[in-house]
Amino acid sequence: MLETRVREVVASVFGVAPDELPEQLDPDTVPGWTSLRQIQLMMALENAFGIEIDPNLLPALASGPAIVRYLEETLAVPEGTGR
């Protein structure tokens, strides 16, 4: 499941186990979520999912749900492509 994989990547970047993360992932609930950590997280997501994230989107991707929505849209297979 995508949410689980995102939690695993977030946990890896923050150096904790996924079950140690709060339910809601955002800068207000995850200790140490700074702007630098945000950049590291986006780089880790790029590596984990084989995508490139536009740096201009970083402010909009500052929560678990926003990241999952973005990945769902980015990784969606367009209808009729057969991929």
C-alpha cells in the first residue's frame, strides 16, 4: 500500500521505525521536520518511487496525505496506455 511505503520512507529519513511515527505526518507532529529534512524527504521519495519532484512543489508536499495524493497522481497509469 502506498501509505505504508511513504511511512517507511519518512521513517528512514527521520531515523526512526515506522511505528514510532505519529499517525498524522506533518511538520507539527514529526519532531525534527525542518526545511532541510523536507528536502531530504523529497529526495528519498524520488529514489524510492523512481520519480522527479519539482522543487516548486515542496511547500505543498509538507504532509503525509499531500505526499500520498501527489504520488497517486504521479504514479497513475493513464487509461489506455497498457502499462
